[in-house]
Amino acid sequence: MPLALLALAIGAFGIGTTEFVIMGLLPRIADDYGVSIPHAGLLVTGYALGVVLGAPLMTALGTRIGRKTMLMLLMGLFTLGNLLSAVAPNLPLMLAGRIVASLAHGAFFGIGSVVAADLVAPEKKAGAIATMFTGLTVANIVGVPLGTFIGQAVGWRTTFVLVASLGLLGLLGIARLVPDLPRPEGAHLRRELTAFRNPQVLLAMAMTVLGFGGVFAAITYIAPMMTHVAGYSDGAVTWLLVLFGVGMFLGNLLGGRFADRRLMPMLYASLGGLAVVLALFTLTAHDKVLAAVTILLVGALGFATVPPLQKRVLDQAHGAPTLASAVNIGAFNLGNALAAWLGGTVISAGLGYTAPNWVGAALAAAALALALWSAALERRTPARTAAPAAAAPVPAHH
């Protein structure tokens, strides 16, 4: 794999760390600012909304410049946002810093996916995308627990300074290692928008919302589920999340490897397996060992869908993949927000802390149904989906 993928993975590691480390630091931040934890929770919500809105906005702006230059600008924006969070004297200014950092998230993964795919041979594209996303999965194994520990031991502001340093390291790595890819010939916003006329692109994004939403329906409420149902201590939840991160890491690698061979069968297997495991989680959550194994499997099956879903969007968007790729990253976060809301709704309805697992299973099953429908439509209209690729091929950069 090209060294340029390492620079992209470093950027992904920083982004993954700043997205999830906030959850372990909320009590400290709330105390420092003198607000309630739910009020401080706006830092999580604001970031997620910033990703959803920032993905198409920043990518649209990026159609006017080269992809390498845009990736460097995004890492600069990410670094600036985290520095602002680190020094913010009050919650509103910290929220502003979180939103600034989040604007880089979707566009970085969207443009980065296109660049990663262009750096390798066609039969290795999904693997290259998975390599970049490895940074995000490793963040959940190393970056988030380490950042939480440092924030609790030294101060949460130190954590955000270190995350900003990761952003700067990613920027320097991109400047040094990523080739100076020219702006694709004829690339402009109007052409990028044409990708959304293809029903297969929209179906792939719907699969993203539902499939990854299934994961977050369960994982968002993992702490009360494990402490109240499985009987774990509060301190054990951090290590259970590390176990989830290990599953994400393994699933990402497997998803990238097998999606390059048979993309749709990989989606069927991962989404179907995810639906079954989430349904079983309502039972295994009552046993410590089985609950831990299930958390590992949810992480693995959930993230095994990421490389094939992202590659599916790139394949179907043909000559205008950049905006569609970035919007699909926003779709992951939209699925997270939707699933978290649905999971909270069933808990509030008195159905118990394991009820979100049924929500997740239903979402994953719906994503599987969409994948089967998408493949059926593609078999009926092969000429329509293949024609644009011949008319407007994506330029390869090796």
C-alpha cells in the first residue's frame, strides 16, 4: 500500500479520537463550565450535526481546487477547531470549536476515500479505503481511552491540545506523502450533483443510514445496558468500548479485503449477521461473558459494512464521486443520530435497556432488504448503470 495512505490514516485517527473522546470527558467539562451533563451533551449533538451539514458544504467548496490541497485545508480546519475547544472559556465557544472541527470530518473521509481509491489498482480500491478507515478504528482502541485517561488525570484541555497536534501531524503527512493530484478534468459542483440522479447512489446511502444506525442503536446505550443488565461496574464500560473498537478494527480489515472480491455478497453477510447478533444481544446482555463477545461481534460486523458501502457509492457515482462519497460519510452520522433517538425512545417507553438492540436489529434488517433490492434493480438495468462509467471515467493517479 502507498505511504500516502498512512497520512490519511493519521488524519482519520485524529478525527475518530475527537469525535468519541468527548463522551468520556463530559462530566469534567460540565463541572468546569458549571452546566449540567445533558447541557454539555450539546457538544456531542453539535459535532454530529456539523458532520452532516459540513460534508456536502466543504466538498462543494473543494470542487474548485485540487484534492490534496483540500485535504490539507481540512486538516488545518480540524486543528483550528480543536485548539479553539482547548482554550474556550465557556461552553458556547467550545461548541463553536467542536462545530469548526466537525466541518472537516465528512469532507475529509469523502475526499480521502476517492484519493485512497485512486492511489491503487482497481481490484484494491476497497482495501485502500479500509486502510484509511483503520485510523478511525484504531482511535477507538487507543486514542479514545488514552485521551480519556489524560483528560481525567491532567485536564480535558490537554486532550484537545494533543488531538490538535494529531491534526497538524496529519496535515504535514498529507503535504509530504500524498501526490499532488490534479483537479479532475471537468470537475464542478453541477457535475458532482449528477451522481444523485442515480437511484443506486441513493440506495447505497440509505443502506449506510440504516446499517450503521443499527450499530449505534445498541452502542449509544451500552453503559446503562452493561451496568444495569449485565452487572458490570462503571469502570468496566471503558474496556468494553475498547473491545468494541477491536471489533471495529477487525471488521474494517475484513470488509475491505472481501469487498474487493465480491462486494454485494460481503454486504449481505455483514448486514445479515449484524441483524442476527443485535437481536441476540437482548438475551446475551444478561450474561457478562456473552455480552462482551456480542459487543466484539457488533463492532466487527458493523464496521465490515463501511468499506463496501463506501466503495458502492464510489462505483455508482462514476465520474462524479467526491460529493457523493462525502455525503455518504454524513449518512453514517445521520444514522447514528437517528438510531440514538429511536433507542432513547424505546427506553423512555419503559421497554428496558435492552430494547435498543431490537431497534438496531430492525434497522440492519432493513438495510439488508435495501441491498437485495439494489442488486435486483442493477440486474434489471445493467446498461443504465454501466453507461456513465464509460462516458466519464474517474482519472487514475498512481
